[in-house]
Amino acid sequence: MTDWNNILKRNREYIKAKNKIKTQVENNRLQQLRLTENLQTLFQTILKSQEDIKKRLESPIEPSPHKDPPIEYGGIKTLDDIKRLFSNPDPDLPKSISPIVDDEGLLFNGFRIRFC
């Protein structure tokens, strides 16, 4: 019988200790929640001011400015002008740089220049 009494006594002590730990854990959680709430209220003004600063620093989106038309040169206007200027290249130029003139326009060093 004394063994059962000891077992019951230890069981009650165990339950009391367990409940005490449970309440301590709950109290710690509540304290942490209050801390986070306090921190949120503290940092809320700082975060708000940071957002205001970001809004001020961001430049407003503006439409791209009007691009000026390309400069027109009076030298080349027709296919005849191309042939006249590029058909007889300087003989000192290397062959890799020599321009080719055909009906489509000018092919110079791998790039095609077309004239309308």
C-alpha cells in the first residue's frame, strides 16, 4: 500500500511540475508577443519614414524625349552616287575593306546600307 501512496504522491508532484512549466512557457510566449507588438509599434514610424524617403527619391517616370531626325548629308542620294563614290575604291585599301555596290545598295565590310 505504501508503494501505491508513493506512486500517487510522485504522480501529483509530476503533474504540478508539468503544469508549472506549462504556465511558464505560456507566460514566456505572452511576453514575447508583447515584445514583438512593442517592437512593431516602435519600428512602425521608422519603416513609414523609410517608405516616404524612398517615394521622394524615386524619380517620376517621364516619357522619352523627342528624338531629332538624322542628319542628312547631301553627298549620297541615289544609286548612281554610290556607284560613283564607291565603285573605284582606293587601290591601297586592303581587299577585306573594299565596298561592293549592287542594285540593293552598298555592302561595306559585311554591313548592308540600303537607300530608298
